[in-house]
Amino acid sequence: MEADVDGNSRLPLVYVRGFAGGTRGIDKAVDDPFYGFNEGSVHVRVGAHNQPLFHQFESPLLRLLREEGYELLVKGNQAAYLAEHTDIPANTVWIHRFYDRSATTWGGSPQEYQLEDAAADLLDLIDRLREKTGAPAVILVAHSMGGLICRCLLQKILPDRGRGADCVAKFFTYGTPHGGIAFDLGGGLLERIRDTLGIQGADIFGSRRMYEYLTPQALTDPDGPPEGWDARELPQGPGTLPVERVFCLVGTDPADYDVALGLSSKAVGPHSDGLVQIERAYVPGAHRAFVHRSHSGRYGMVNSEEGYQNLRRFLFGDTRIEASLVDLRLPADEDLVWQAEARLSVRGLPVVMHERLAAHWCPIQLDGQQASVSLATTFLSSGLRTDTDEPMRFILELRIISLRERRGILRLGDHLEHSADFADTLVIDVGTPEAGPGIWATWNSEIEGAIRDHRVAGAPRADEDPTPGRWVAHISLPASAAPLVGAGARLRLVATPWT
């Protein structure tokens, strides 16, 4: 069943592409009318033994048109159409064609690409869209460097002009190097060469240039970034975009990134999407999902079902769910390293929406005693249920793993590779806005038969938070887990409306 679409409630969506490199790459990029947002795929790793199976993903652009009621109003020239029309519907998709002025294929004298210019041009496009559509704000969807252009807009261009970020409603990034691009190889030498020579403009991924275009002029230190400056941080406060309106999709598959004959993924290292290291691919405090996808290519995250489903639900879902492990009390042993793995799937989808696995270099590191450990955040849409008589369902698979190390060396005497000290799956059903809030949750170990045949029964779990618009439930772990995590350890679910 498709969601009910009200075009009047949709905001204009602006896509901002990633880095094209030098002149040759820019010329190729501008030949694409949609800058890559129209690229789909037919290879998806959903088969047994990790073998590719045929799955036709049409592209995020086509899916937004077909499933969310968006329109394309290019009409031969996007800029000319905007200039010639005074009344444009808000439920439209636009491409920020910032590379056009730097291409050689149009004749004339191409201009040198500058990220700050691209961000300023983005503001001009946003202002035109708000004027022509009457929409209060736009949605920004960006891949890779495109996310840095958007952040330059939010953190430098708008403040320098004395404006707030209310022109942007939500911001979604695919594989953006929010913390820059660094390499496992070279001990920092490769980064210094890149940032000194600025080869094909790649110094934009180094800390000094990032500081320049992510800092308002009034706050810029001419000596460069201060000690401890973190490029990933999105400033908060009056006039800024709240970090909860940001979603970062993080790729964890470097093996399928074949740019430069695979040299990029080898240089960046295995804990990456092949170009951006995992810990540099998100804004602290923003919502994020980890997917086993590469930075781009046929197994890339933009042209993937995983990417689109996270995008769609973040933009248009009506319920946000946050899952955390709380009151954890692990056995005290200084030689033990504790990790958690989490996988989240939504009923009716052919892909895993979020997975943090040790095999993908992104497990959740656990301390001996923690008040709260975030496992996952997901967004649900009541309009996307296949059966309107059923609540919204998703499952959260949780595994807790211990590794015995001494001085950083794994001790193999009692080690069983990939074995979990605790493993179970929580089946979670969430009430819909029309039926009223409520959460039902049952561990798979307590369900007889297949999960697909499980039906909720009885009243939902009691709401433990009297705050209006916030629904909280704590789920005890199975009794078998108590000796491992402590008798008080629970899984906390927080449901809030999402618009």
C-alpha cells in the first residue's frame, strides 16, 4: 500500500551531488541532467552466502516521484523554468547544478570551482524556491562533498549574511566526510601532500580548508583551526539547524568501492565505505544508520534500497523510535573487551535498515557500567503498512560479545570466533497515530513459531513518561542474560511523533 500523498504538505527537495575531481570529471558530471540522483541499480547483496541477486532499484529520484508524489519541472532548463514561472508547486525535486559554471563543455571561460561559491549559489536556489513555491523551507539531500556544501551554507554563508537556518527543514547525507578524509596509510603524509598541493581541489577534505568554509567570518582564527576543533560538529543554538533534523547514512563496505582500481579503499582502510572512514561520516548527535554499502558505484549507498528507505522514512515518517541499552553492569575484568552488535529491520522491506557489526568494523563498544548505550534510531510511517489493521513492526537483533585481550593482543585460549555471549531478537510493534500510541515488545526466544505469524495481544506496555508526545517503555532482557549484563539491564524504547 502506498502512502497517502498530499502535495501541499511536501517541501521542495534539493539534491546536492558529490566531488567530481578535476575538469574531466566535472565535464562528465554536468552531462547528467540529474547529477547522479537518477542512477539506480540491479545488484543488491541480499542473497545467501553474500552473493548478488537481481533486485531492480529504480533510483531515489524515480521512487520519490512515484511513491511520494513529487514532480520534476525541468522543462528543458531548470533555471529558466524557475525564472519564467511565478507559481510553482512545492512538491518538486531540484538539482543544485553547482558544477555547471566550472565545466568546459558550455563554451566561454569556465570558472574555478570553489566550495564557498557552490554554497552561496545553493542559498540563491533556496531563496528562489521559497519565493516561487510559497514553502517555508526546503529539504537538502546530499551525497559526499554535497553535504559539505550544505554545511558551508548552514555554518558560514547564512551567519555571514546575518540569517538563520530556518530556510532548511531537514538535511540528509549519504557518505558525507563530515570529519574530512583521512588515510590509514602514510602516517599523515598523504594528507599533508593533498592539503599542500590541493590536487584537483581535494584539499577541501583537509582540516584547514574545512575550518575556513565551516566557520563564520566573525569567528575565524587566521592561524587556522584551534586545538581540538572537530569538523564534524554542527553548531547549535539560536538561528541554527537543530541537529535532530539531520540524518547521516554511513557506509561500511569498502570492498565494493573500485575507484582508482581499488587503491582508494586500500588507502582509507577497511573501517570505511571505501573513501570515507566510518567515524568521519556523521555529525555527532545527528540521527544515523549504518548500512553495508560502498561510497558509490553499483553497490553504492545512494543507488540502494537501504539508502532510499532510510531517506523516505526520515523525510516523511510520522513516528521516531529510539532504542537504547540501559543500566548495563558487565562483569569486572580488565582483560575483557565488550561489544554489542545491532541489526534493525522493518516489516515489509527487503533490506536491513541499520546494522552495526564487528565484521563491518562498526560494533558498539561497551564499558563495564553504562547508564545508556544507543543501539539504533529508526523512523516509521503508518501510511506504509501493508495491512492497516496491524501496528507498525520492526525487529532489533542484539548480540553482546566479549573478547579477552591483554596489552592489545587477543588471547585465543578460550576464544570462539563470532560467538555471542548473548543473542536474541526483540519484536517491536508500535501503535499508529489514528489508533493511539502504544508499544508491544516480545523477545523472539519467547515466541512460538515464526516471527511473521506472531500477533500482538492485550494492552500495550505502560507509558513510563508522563511528558505529552513522548512514550517510553523499558523491556527486561531474558533471564538468561542477567548473569552477563546485570539484573537491572533493560532495553529502552522511546517513541515520539515525527513530522
